[in-house]
Amino acid sequence: MIIHNFDPVLIDFGFIQIRWYSLAYIFGILLGWWYGKSIIKSQVKDNQQKKYIESFDDLIGYIIIGIILGGRLGYILFYNPIFYFENLLEIVKIWKGGMSFHGGLIGVILSIFVFSKNKNLNFRIYFDTIACVAPIGIFFGRTANFINGELYGKPTQMMWGTVFPQVDNIPRHPSQIYEAFLEGILLFILLNIYLRKKNLGHGSVSLLFLILYGIFRLISEQFRQPDEHLGYIYGFLSMGSLLSCIMILLGSFFLLKFIRNEKN
């Protein structure tokens, strides 16, 4: 059994705090930006390569905005709309928590699409690039969730069961670590192997991301304690599971359509 005693604040200067969660976002974005450029080099071999790489620097700003706005609005709409509609000022208090991965994903998709159209670039190339680097940020984010003691799992008798004292004294699944492995490490490996060996055109990697992330999230959700104010939406499906099912269906539909178009 493990006792969770991590402090979510790394350094406290009194007037400002440096939190692990903030560092997770920063390192995830910086590493994703660095690795993303190498992916673009492998995808674009013609004289457009330089343009895509240089534009990628500007795209990062759009993506950051997409993550923050999409993640926050997604959490509000998917997880707690009544509370926020009754307490509008709470919407801007991001430091108190409340970000949705699925909302952030929608924000990133829209930001890449708008940016690419404005720059007259192929948005599918950037979709695949971000799909391959996103697991880096997810890994850091889920690890930070564990340090914060949030998004904890269901009770368990497993030897690695973790007690989160701020919740109760019951050993629980460290579901954040499960997600860090599945949605971070394993997803990163599979997508990047596929990227190097794929025979399909641009866009297939990002569709595979939707499918695989959805599957891995469904698995990890079975060990995760559902949101107290929501519980299960239907049967064993939490809100995260339901949104992930939609990801799998949409990803599968468009990937099959994509494959048929490539073969014709």
C-alpha cells in the first residue's frame, strides 16, 4: 500500500506558486514543439518543408489557446454546466481546476484547422503531427494529476493501492498512473511506429489517435472513480467513457472512409 503525500506546489514564493500541474503543461508543450518539428521533416519532403516547419512555431500559440479555451469550456459544458451558469465568475478561475481533455481536443482541432486555412497549408499534416506529440503532454498531465491527488481511482486491495488522505483512508487504484501509461507512453509508441510505416496519406494517424485514445481511456475509466456530482451516465459509462465512445465511433467511421478513398 502506498500513502500519497505529494505536495501539488513545487515552490512557494509567497506571492506566487510554481505547481507541478503548470510545469506539466509547459514541459509537454516544449517537448511536443521540439519533437513535432522532426515529425514534419519526415512527412513533408518537398520544397514546402521549410514553410510547414516555420509555421509550426506560430501554430503552437493557436494550440495553447485551443487547449485552454476548449478544455475549460468542455469541462463546463460536459461536466458541470448548471454550477457554472449559476456562478459565471467561476468560469475564469482556471487555477481552481476543471479542464476537460475532450474539450481541449476539440479546441486543438479547431485551432489547427483555422490556422492551416489562413496559411493555405494542409491541416492533415498538422493533425498527424499533433496526434503523435500529444501523448507526451498527456503523460505529464496525468502524472501531475497523480501528484495533485485528483482523478483518483476506485477502492482496491492490490498491493499498489494508494491512499489519498485528502479523500479517505481507503487504498485506491492510482488510475492517473494507468492513464499516464496507456494514454501517454503506449499511445505514443503505437502512433509513432505507425507514422513511420504507414502507407496511407496524411490524416490517418490523427484518426487512429481518436480510436486508440478512446479505447485506452475506456479501459482506464473502469478503474477511475467517477465524478461525484455526475456518477455514471448509463450503466458503467461515466462522462469520460461516453465521450471516448464517441471518439472511437467517429475515428473508426472517418478512418474507414479515408481508407476507401485512398484505394479508389
